Amino acid sequence: MNFNYNRTKIVATMGPASAKKDTLLAMIRAGLNVCRLNFSHGKPEDHKKVIDIIREINAEYKTNVGILADLQGPKIRIGLVKDGGIHLVNGTRINITTHECIGDDNQIYITYPSFPQDVQANEIILLDDGKLQLKVIDTNRNDTVICEVVHGGILTSRKGVNLPNTKVSIPSLTPEDIENLHFALEQDVDWIGLSFVRTGADIVDLKRIIRESGKGARVIAKVEKPEAIENIDDIIAATDGVMVARGDLGVECPLEEVPLLQKMIAKKCRDASKPVIVATQMLESMITTPRPTRAEVNDVANSVLDGADAVMLSGETSVGEFPVIVIETMAKIVRNVEELGYPFNAEKAENKDTASTSYLSDALCGSAVYLAEHTNAVGIVSMTTSGYTAFEISSYRPKAGTYIFTSNRQLLNSLSLVWGVRAFYYDKLESTDQTIADVNAILKSEQFLKSGDVVINTAAVPITTQGKTNMIKVSVID
């Protein structure tokens, strides 16, 4: 069976529309690389069924489709309202209370116990993805906040609340998140998405739990709050990857700032050799139609031009009518941009800290990309156990293919998120020369290489130590 492979990876959210094996297999064949499990919806047993199907396909078709478990985080909502909907009128006042009640014209309930202590006068409260806006007039610091309606309308039950000006005190991991996290770790998922990250400390706390569980899942920090933008350098330093979650980010930050924030985050992640996902409403019209809008096509293409490692689909594949066509469409857009030579050899800020423990390995990876460019090499072929070399080489966005061999089976699926990387299992490691000959021969037999091709090989010497990359070799395929 043939599979499409782009350098920019595709992440798709699983749901009723994509949960059957034949549908999911068709999506993978069309170019899907990572399956996202959204723990804001569905029960653990539902996610377990999808995980089993993904693993079954990986084993049967020798694919390395990754799994991203996306935790809901401290999503703040209002409670039930009278008659299913109430009309908020501009200029009127309404109380927000932490005591559970049925909302009416006078008061509504919020699922945020410390809300009255955290908010300040004149701060903005956004309801229903920003469609409705309130302003804080006063708070009793106990259980009630008095607000004025700035932009009114119909407010229905359980709508989300965004607080762009407020430093919320809710922890990034709720009790429900911790329960879902342990379930996901038991399933040996490859990536954990942490919602509403505010500081690098949020990532450190999550990584501690993962480490104490004895698991190797990597962390994606979802950037969707102004506070995260303020602390973006610390967050990128602490995390393994970043998601530009434009849904809540576009509500809590001025909409006109989001495009440049996306470019800024993508550049910082590439400089730090951390993968970055661009998400939300990429092909949203395809939930109900088989063709995207022109604006959506431009959005996907520009995300590729920004140097995103992956572009993500949400409702399009979880509940949409055309999950396979959506993947095909996104893959075509990505491929068209990449065939024109973008974003290969993207500029990257070099780490000149010679005291860094990774300095020599980083320099060698950069040199491998330079050599590949100046020898017209068709591939960079590397060995890794931790994945560090794969992340580092990928961050330079080389024109040459990036082929990674590893004896770490879980790493095979984790690398499915990383730009341009194709991963293969290899565990012989007899000698450096023999290993290089073996991996080059494997790529030739799989028709990634042919006789006369130039490739750049990197490895650790001696290769049996599984140490840091310290060797580079130019090879010509027999």
C-alpha cells in the first residue's frame, strides 16, 4: 500500500467521523502522521478503542503514526441558564457568582471558585468564544463579581469563559486532567498536550509526573493565553514542543496580533530545535463541505511557510463529513508549497554557547546540513537513541531527506511529529562502519536511495556506547 509523505506533518483529531479502522487507514494513507485524542470530549474507553486501532494499523502496515493525548486543562465555563438561553443587554449589570444556580437576568454561575479573588475592576470577561463581553465593576472578594454588559446577546448554558486580563490561580492540571494523564501514560502515548500553559513551571510539574510514572511521553505546551506569550522563552525552554492554539489565543489576544504571534513562536521553536504545531480552524469549512475556502488554503500554506513542523485539524476530522478528503486536501496544499522549495534551509539562530554540553553535537548537526547542501546530498542519515539528533537536524529544514535510525521503538512514533523526519528501527550496532553500510543499504532497498546518491551519515563513535553524535561522513551509495 502506498502512503503520502510530506515534510510538514499532519495532525488530526479523532472522533466519531474517524474512529473506524478503514477510515483511519485511508486518512493515514493520504498523509496523516499524528492522531490527536481530545480529552475535552469522550470517555477513556472511547479513546482506548482508537488507540488500539492506531496500534493495529502501525503493526500491520509498518507505519509509525504517533498519538497526542490533549488534556482539557482548566477550562472555565458558566453553568446552566434559564430557558436554555438568556439575553444580556448592553449597559445592564449582572452578577457572576461561585454559588451554583440557574442563571437568569440577574446572575450567572461560574465554575471557578477563586474568581472573585483573582479578578480586578475594569478587567474584561469574554463569554462564548468572545461573542459576548462583560467588564468587571466590582468584586466582594468572596463569592460575587458585579459586571456590566459591554457587548450583549443571547447566552446559552455551559459556554466557555476567557479572562484575557486576569492572572488566574487555577493550576494547569486539574484533578480530571491528572486522571486522564495517568490513563494516557498507561497507554504509552507519545505526546501529552498541556492546555492553558502560563509558565515554564507548568511544564516542569507535568514532566515530573510523567517521570515518576516511569514513562517517556514528551510534552506539547499549548500557547493560548497572553500570560504564555509573556513567558514564551521559559515555556519553550521547558517543553518538548509547542502548539500555537489559535482558538483561545485569538479570543484572549487581539485577533490582528495572532498572525505575527504565530510567526514569532514558530521562529523561536525552530531556533530551540523544538517542534511547533499550528492549530485551529485551518480547514473548518470542510466540516460540512468537500472543498475549503481560498482563505483556508492560504492559511495552511502560510503555516508551512512559517516553518511549522505540523498543521492540525480539529472538527474537520473528528465530527466532519469528509475526514479522508480533508487529509488529502491538506496534504496537497502542503506538498505544493514544499515542491516550490519552501521552507527549506530556513534561517536559524545558532547557539554559540561553547560551554553547553550539547555544543559539539549541535555544531556537527549543523555541519551535516551544510555538507548536504554543498554536496547535493539526497539524504542525511543519522543514528539516535534519545531523538536529540533528529530534532536538531530537522530544525535546519534541510532540502535533503532526514532519515533517522533508532533502537528506541517509542521514538519511532514520537518523531512522526517532527518536520521532515522518516524514522526506522535498527538495533544491530556492531561497528560504526558496518552500521553505516547497513542503514544505507536499508534505505536503498526501500527505494529512498539509489546507486550514485550522496548521503551524509552521522553517528556516535564508538557506536555501541549510544553517546552523543560526534562523527560525520560523506557516503556515495554503491
